[in-house]
Amino acid sequence: MKKLTFVLVVLLIGAALWIMDLRRRLHSSQMRGDMYRDISARLDRRLVEQAEPPDQPH
């Protein structure tokens, strides 16, 4: 019985560590996604600014 309890406790600790690692990876990938979205938005703005014709004098 003690051996079964020990195995279950070890499995529970392993599962908890695995879940914590998955949450850390998810957070990291979300942060990278935000970073790439920001970079993309900046590049889009630059392209739009470059594509606009210069102001014509009146």
C-alpha cells in the first residue's frame, strides 16, 4: 500500500510539473505572438506611409 501511495504521489508531482511547464510555454508563445503582431503592425504602417504620394503644392 505504501508503494502504491508513493507511486501516485510521484505521478501527481510529475503531472503538476508538466502542467507548470506547459503553462510557461504557452505564456512564452503568447508573448512572442504579441511581439510579432507589433512588428507586423509597425511594418504595415511604414509601407502605407511609403505608398502614400507626397503632398502636392497648391
